Amino acid sequence: MLGVVDDIAKEYLKRVRTKDQFISAACPFHKGGQERHPSFWIDRESGAWGCFTCTAKGRSLRQLLKDLEVGNWKIEAEIAEAEKSAKKNFVLIKAKAEKKARADFRGTCVLPDALLGVFDFCPVSLLECGFTEETLMSHEVGFDQRNNRITFPIRDLYGGLIGISGRSTIPGEAPKYLVYSGRRNIEGKESMGELGEWYPDYTNEEVRNHLWGAHTVYDRLFKEGGQLVLVEGYKAKMWVSQCGYDCVAMMGTKMTKMQERIIRRLGVDVFVMTDNNQPGLDAAKQWCQRLAVSSFPVYRVFYPPDQDETAQPDGLSEQELDAALNSSKRAGGRYNAFTKHRLDRNKEKRHTEKFPWRRRT
């Protein structure tokens, strides 16, 4: 459009000036045809035009020629050809931009937050378990109606959406927890994953290297210090947070090297509280062994004696959770949490004599 717009402006307008994408000129629609400061403009790429002073405006050069009462079939033919060429170039530019976006997205695991709108439904079953709507909203929990799964968005330390995990609501369905993917490879056959409709190139390989909920506490704990509870799953994390404690979830019983590195870098008191079954007890022992070599205290949290092997953090009352955290034992030592004192970065005691755990304010 550039050449045609420039030719029309030079022929039918006065005091023409060109600057980058726009042309300024004296407005031809002003009464008397005179104005001290040119207020008329034309977009050299789209052909749109208008005046900053009067109400004259239009979306095409054809409309401008019609309003100027100019009839020239050669110019109209040039405009038609220029519009056709501009439309073709626009399609090519858009296609290249989309191709570049797909190339940039490939190999990464960052998803747009708008995707969560697909799962913007409240899982009533969690409300029946004692979770509040505020807790579910703060953790962005939703429901996938297509796959009958409760969705838990997974974010990195910077808050970027890197994955979505779905918990099945159908009894006996396996797997119970599933991290959504763009494509799935089952027995050598590739099929579309849960996110393949929108992002077929999405990969969830890096999700396990992150801690669920860490983006909400990491910056504050790193700067100010404090205490952190480590649990296995999403429900346990939400319940501990709802009871007023800083908590992150491992998203399983295995601790990756990256997860260990993140916890070590925080340098805060760590309280390990897994499920009370055998896999959970084995995981707690392993986590404590790996973290206890650090300079910060690591405590093992034990369940009350009346709890069986099916006990989980989200199955305890708030009073029982308080009691369990306050009776924890330091890993690799014989000191109870309430007898161990330590100064934080602000020269203040992290623990009191009776209650070592300080509620989040």
C-alpha cells in the first residue's frame, strides 16, 4: 500500500509530510481548505485516514477518493492491486509469526494462564472434605469435565504455568493422578494428550523438578527466613496451608535433585510430613537423610498414636496437625523441635520454648 498511498497524497493533498508509517497533511475537508497546523493523517500500510480536528475519517483509500469526489479508474485499479498484495503479505506475516511461536514453544513447558479457563469449575467433592472456597481459589483448583478429573495447576518459582495435573474422580481408575500432556506415546503408538487440542507440542518432562506451591512462598522465605512443611500431594499441601502454615508438595514420594537444590537454597527449617503408609514412611526417611546434611535443621513429623497407616496430613484436624508439628524430632539427632533454639537472620528466635512452630501472619 505504501506506493499508492504516497501517490494519492502527493496528488490530492497539500502540505504533505511522510514520517515512518504515517503521512500528515492539511485536511481537505476543512471549510475554506485552510488550516495552520496539518491535522490530517493517513496510515501508509492499511490506507485508513482521519482528521484530529474535524470528524472526517475512513478505513480505505477508495472511501477517501469518493469523499474527495475524485474518479480515476487507474488509481482505483492500483488500489485494488495494492490491497490484494497487502492482504497476501498480512497472511504471510501472520503465518510466519505463528510458526515462530510454535517453534519457540516447542521444547518448553510454559503454558498461557488463559488455558485454566477451560477448567474453571469448582470441585464440590473437595468442599465436602473440608476445604474452603478461598483455599481452592488461591490454589487455582478446577475441574476437567471432559476427563472427570480435578485439576491442579503446576507453576514454577516465577509463577509461570508449566503443567496441569488431574486427579481422577472415578473410583478405581488408573492412574489416579495424571500430568496432562500434548502427545502420548503408548506402546509405540503416538496419540493426542489432554492438552493436544490446544498445544500438541507441549511437553511435561520438567514438571517433576518443581515443588507445587513453591512460587507462593519461595521469595518471602528466601529473604525473611521461616519454616517450611514438605508433604507428598496436592490435598495435603492445601490442607496444611489452610491451617496457616507455609507448605509445598513434592508431587509424589520421590525427591529429584532439582527439588533438593531448591529446598537447600531456601535455608529454612524444614518439617517433613508424608503419608503414614509404608511408601510415605520410606520417603520421609529418604528426604530427611538427603536434607539433614545441610546447615539448616530438618525435622521428621510423626502422626498421633491413634492414627493408622491410612492417615494423611489432610485427614488430621487442625489441632492434631498442630500437635504433630510441635512434637516433631530433628532428623539424625535426639532433640525435639521444642527444645531446639536457633537464631534467624534478623537475630530473632525462630522457636519459642513451648511452641516451636510460628504461624504464618
